[in-house]
Amino acid sequence: MAELCDLTAHELAGRLRSGEATTADVVDSALGRVTAVDERLHAFLVVTEDLARRQAGRVDELRARGEPLPPTAGIPLALKDVLCTRGIRTTAGSKILEPYVPPYDCTPWGRLDRGGAVLVGKTNCDEFAMGSSNENSAYGPVRNPWDPERVPGGSSGGSAAAVAAGEAVWALGTDTGGSVRQPASLCGVVGLKPTYGRISRFGLIAFASSLDHVGTLTRDVRDAATLLSAIAGNDPLDATSLPGPAADYAEGLDAGLAGLRIGVVEDWLSMEGVQPGVRDSFHAAVDMLAGMGASVDRAELPHADYALSAYYLIAPAECSSNLARFDGVRYGFRAPGASDVVEMNMRSRGRGFGDEVKRRIMLGTYSLSAGYYDAYYGQAQKVRTLVIRDYEKAFERFDLLVSPTSPTTAFKLGEKTENPLAMYLSDVFTIPSDLSGTPAISIPCGLAADDGLPVGFQFMGRLEDERTVLRAAFALEQELGFTARPPLVPAAAG
Amino acid sequence: MADEFETVIGLECHVELATATKMFCGCANEFGAPPNTNVCPVCLGHPGTLPVPNQRAIEYAIQIGLALGCKIAPHSLFHRKNYFYPDMPKNFQISQYDQPLCVNGHLDVQVDGQTTRVGITRVHLEEDTGKTTHAGATGRIAEADYALEDYNRAGVPLVEVVSEPDMRSAEEARAYLTELRAILEALGVSDVRMEEGSLRCDANVSVRPVGSADLGTKVEIKNLNSIRSLYRAVRFEEERQRTALESGERLVQETRHWDENRGITSPLRSKEFAFDYRYFPEPDLSPLEPDPEWIEQLRAALPELPAERRRRLAQEHGLEPRQVAQVGASREWADFFERTVALGSDPKAAANWIIGDLAGLLNEHHVALAHSKVGPQHLADVVRLFASGHISSAGAKSALAVAFESGDPIEKIVEDRGLRQVSDTSALDAVIEDAIAENPGPVEQFRKGKEAAINALVGHVM
């Protein structure tokens, strides 16, 4: 029988309600799993054991008193280390923030904390969320629970690995170019990136402000809907936050696929570098959709080919400005021994940032420079507009678009570190939804025939239409019945 | 020789808005608080924080634009201006770039009765930086041991008003800044205290041969902390440039620092770095698209502006142009004048007393009108008692001087000091008859021709 920490949040909620288990039991189970596996996985940068136990005790007390509790109460949660937590060190995977303890909470965690969520810890990630393999963390890479020789994906690799391995029941990540969906795909869990502005970015350490989304990593689609409902809704502290309160996204999940028009972005599958095992698993799932009452046809996103290039101009440009604040003056790492402020800035940044971050700061600085702006940043924004129009046009014919989440399954550590462009291609199917701000989800659609590793299936929806995305993902998930667990999980292995 | 050149001046003024809170966070916006007490994660640029625009600051900026006859853009953008400086917490300033909030306005200024229309290029919103204090023996940046940062000012809402290069003399530049300050004061959107930095001004100055359509090499002058500094700095700079050109030197485009004590400008070393600010649209903020109805409401609610008020002072109160210029120079003085008139004073007489004796006393004692113990009631009483002949001109002046010191009511001063002129002759007759009756000796001597004897009688009457 599976341990408590291997259950979904909605299964646990049932046991907690009925008294079969206490929050303390659940938290013990998750912390036990961390002790058992994290030395190998390195999914966590900080484990907040004492806080978790205190919070568990408080939730059990409230429950004993018969207080009404939200479905997130008492469920062990992990937070990607780019999400600020008051009093808990938050590093963004960077040396430059090694000593940084935020004086405030990010809005999503603040809302969950008030609802009795239990924080297990802060998860490892690529430095400032820049990467697709977690190898850019200043604190060492995360390993994939399905095969410790392989990467978990990135940049929310720690959150994805923790959820896959049972160290947390669910987690928050961030998705700027696919950083929630791609690691979900590589770790065999569910990764949801909602509409831009659906979840407040207040307290999310910015990488590229116009592309950054908070997203969820969960064991199934119902949990994704529940977690989204708990953290969505307008936040007056984020001027780009969508208006209106959070909806209950779990409502209507089981409405099925009947009548939905689904477009397959076939062009993407014939791209160089798409792994045959990924293609086969994807096509098998598409066939299922047709059998479940959806109409399936071929869709076109003609400018998506340029999306990757546009992304690698826009994201670094914004990053070069967002990361300027890390200068050693007010907080974070300050290099010693400088004789003036400019030298102090340069040394602190030179030693505090890793190679990929520096590469992107340089790219971005260049593309915003006088004389280059129009050719690079300005042109990229035009391409972004074309990508948005592509989606608008496609959504006139279709309710949803589908594709694999990433061209490959989890690759080996070190396999792509020498070739940034090959690494960037890992996000080629996820980047367009970040450019357009539209919601998308990755769910596991089986293990690839060629390497036995999980394959992610991506649904992409209209702006603000998370419901249709979740409803279709839920239907396919039920039909697929994917129950495989990574071998590193003791219960599954035993 | 000097007649062959003309001076061309454009001004860039920064106005700190008197909002309750900062531009993008909820911290108090106040001058003079202990260092780093009005700060929060947002204005300290902590990771993950986001700006939320201050609605009142946008309102104030629109009011300024409307008062300067600008067009309010239906769509404007915030941009990031990127450069590293320790007093700027994010190392970028949220400002406006190619799509400002207000454009194409004008400001009419008067010099010696001549009106010049100065174009307003733009009025835009941005955030202020913190304040750096260089510590060390000399206080000079290059020799400082360390620097102290106070972020209380970081994020204070700032409006920049940029003029066209339409001014041709230091007098016009002075009149422009005086008028702009009066407009801001009338709107109530800023403290407009140049000494506290809530109104700051940079001057772009060049000279060119008269009749030339091209602009000469421009110099930007910084550190102008008063209207007087602006005037002196422009006078110095136009002379410096003229002399240089006349002696065949080539001028360089540069930023120069005004040294108030030495009365000269000198090049600023910081221009060794040519900044590329890498402006791009601020992704954390949506475009500003003010509701046209709201703009019309703001337009309708604009207070009486200085130019209008001066017209009214002339028409309603019949003041001379010279009186209008002085009484109408600021809201404070015009308010004082009108309150005095409301208490029944003759307007012309009140104006003369205000710009004559009262201004003289304020100047002499270096007191601002706001802190003066003499109020409109004092002035109205002086005007009334003098007009009715109850006090002499000398008596009025001395009553005002006493009130300036003590703040006592004029009537009381007049009584206490016996300043009242007795003009009732029947009462006077009785006193004189008494004096004659009680001083038979001196009366006799006077009758015999000893004129000095009258003094004893006069003394008695007094």
C-alpha cells in the first residue's frame, strides 16, 4: 500500500476529514520521504521541518475543534525557491542571494499559508529560473526520480522531482518558457501554467516580467484545479493581475470531451529532434481523444517557428533589467575588498551570478542597446504579436490545441550543458504559450517505448479558459489511467 | 559685440508631487523624516516586488498638463530607464519615454510688459531616486571614505516638465520658473520648495548668431537650487559661451555644475560616461489610458490659475500692471491681498501697503509672508485708520512695524502708543482754553513777543 505522501491531495483530504489520518501523520510521511531520498535527488535547498510540524499541529487542532478548513489545509507543499517566503531563506538558486531572507511573503504562499497549507521546504531550481535541466543551480543539480543519471527538467525541476518522489504532495513552480510544464513532463507529473495574470506574481523573483507565470505541479489534474483555485484571484499588489476573485476550477472537471474541437499542431512533430518514443506516445493519446467524442483535426501555428528566437531576445532583455537590482548594495551577496562602489557592484555580480545568467544578461543588454533595439527587441515584440495572432486564429476553429510538452524525455546530466542552443530547444513547444499568455497543461501520457521514461502531453487553451484545459486534461487522464511511479519511490519500488 | 549673439534657453523642471504616499508603493511621502524610515520592500527594490501606480499622482500630473494647456495622451506608457546608481534601488528608474502622459502645451511669461509664449514639449510621470551622502574629510565624491544612502525619497512621485528652447534671456527663464511655480502652487500638487528639492530645475543654454535658425552647442546646467541661481547661472553661462565664441573657441556639449558660492559653472566629471539607458516598456505596468470623462472632470475642477487671477486683480480691483505683477506673483501674496480687500480695504491702497511697507518689513527681517505676524486684518485696519485720518502716515507705518514684532491688533497699538490723531476741533478748543487759563506766565511772555514761550503751551496740549 502506498504511503500517505504518495497520495493525491484530494485523497488525503478525504482521509483527514474522516479522521483516518492526522495532518501530523501526513507531514511525518512527507518529511520521512525527504530524509529517505533527497540526499540523492537534491530537490530541496531548504527543508522547513519545524515550521511544517508546527503548522501540522495547528491544522489538526483546528480540525479537532470542527473549524471549516479549505482543501489545501494540511497538505504538504513545496515552493520553488524563486517564491519569496517571509523569514525563510530564498535564493532563486543563485549565489548572489545566498544570504537573502525575504521580509515578506509572495502572494500565492501567503494565501496558502492562511489556508493551513504545510510548507515542506523551498525547492532547487535553475538560477533565476534560467534553464531547462536544473543544472544551472548554484547549489548543484536536481536528479530525476525516474533515473538519477538524468535531469528532472527545469527550471522548476526541484518542485517536479519532489512531487514525483513523494517529498511533497504538490508544489508551486514558475513557467517563463516552459519551466513548469517541461519538468512536469520529464518527471511524470501534472504541470499547469494558467493565463498570464491569473496568479499574482507579487513575491516571485522576476526573470522576465512579461513572461513569468506561477504554475502548479501536482500528481493529477483534480489537484491542479484545487491548488489553482486556492491561489488565483486578483491581487492589488500586482498591476498585471487579472480582475475578479478566484473561481472553483474543480467544478465541471468531469464534463468530458464531447463536442470539443481539438487541433493537433502536426508541424511540431516533424521537427528535427523529436524523439520517436515521444511522438508515438503522443499520437496514441491523440487517437484516444478522437475516440472520446472530441473532433480532432490538424492545426497551424505558422509563426511558432520564430517563437523560440523571439523568446530568447525578449526574456534576456527583461532579465538584464530585472537582475540589475542585485548589486551588493542593499541585500544579498557583497564581494569584499572593493575600493569603490562600481568595483563592488562588478565584483558582487561577477562572483554572484552563474554563467547562464551572465550570458542572458549580456544578450539582453545588447538587444536593448541604442542602435540594436529595433533590430532585436523591437523585432522580437513584433514576432510575439504574430504568435498571439496565430493562437487567436487557431482558437477560432479549435477549443484546444495539443502537442507533446517537450521534444524528448528526460536527458542525461551533462548531455546538453555544452550546447545552449540544444538545451533551448527543449522548450520549443512550451514557449509559444508563454509568449501569448494562454493557459496550458502537461499531463503524463505514458512511458516512451524507446527509453521507458515519462512523456508529457500538452493541452493549450484560450486566454482565461483554464476550465476547458483542465476539463480535457482530466478526461484524458482518466482514460489513460497512468499510474506508473518512479523507481526511486520506496513504496512503488517495494 | 554682444549684440551679435542671442541666448537660447530651454528648461527641464522636476516637481515632487505632494501625494500622501509614494508613486508605486504605500510608503509615506514626506520630507525630513529620519533616514530610511519611509521604506518598504517595494521601494527598496527587493526581489519579487512589483510597482502599483498611485492614482492620485496620475491625477496631479494630468492637472499639471491641463494647466499648461497640454493634450492628455489617450495612451501613454511607463518605460524603464536602466543605469546603475546606488541610490536607485532597482538600478532602473520607472519613467516615461516616447509616449508621455501630456504633450504640446505652453506657458506665457511676461518680462517688462512683453508676453512670450514658451512651448511645453511634455509633462511626464516618474519616480524619484534616494539620496546619497558622500562621507569623508572633503565631502567630494572622489575622496569620500564611504557613502550613506537614504531611500526615503526613492519612489516619490515626480513630474518632469520639459519646455521648448523658446526663452531668449535669463529674465525670461526666471519669469518662466516663477510662473510655473505659481501654477503648481495654485494647483496644490506640490510644495514647490526649491530649497528642499521639491522643485528642481536644469537649464539648457546655448548661444547663436542673431538670425540663425540653427541651435548652438548646448550646455546643461545642474544644481540650480533657487530662481535666483537659475538667473545668475544663465547670465554667467551666456556670457561664458559668448566670450568663447568671440575668441574663436569651440564649445562642447556637456553638463555643467552651478557653484552658487563662486557664481560660476564648471564641467561635471560624470559625463565621462556616455549613458545608454536601454529604455524599454515597463512590463510590470499596463499602459496609462485615462478615461476621457475623468480628464474633463479634472479640467472642470481646475482652480483659478495665476494668469486668470492677475486678470481678475486688474479688472475687479483696478490694480495697475505694476501692482498686479507684484501682488499676483504668488498665490500667497494674492490671497493676502484679497483677504485684506474682503475686510473692506480700498484695493489700491491695500496693494500699496502690501508691496511697500509690508514687503519691506519682510525683506528687512528675512521673514516669509506665511510666517508673518501681520495678517490681512492688521493691514485692513492700517488702511482704514489712515484713510479716515485717525492716524498719520508716520503713525500707520509705526503701527505696522509694531504689529510686525508683536502681532498685537492695530487698534490696541494705536491706543497704547497714543498714535491716534485728534481731529475733533471742539474737543481741541477746550484743551487749548485750559492751557491758556492754566499758564498765565507763558501766555504773557508770548504776547510780549517771546515766541519760544509757546512751547510750554503746546506741551500742555499734547
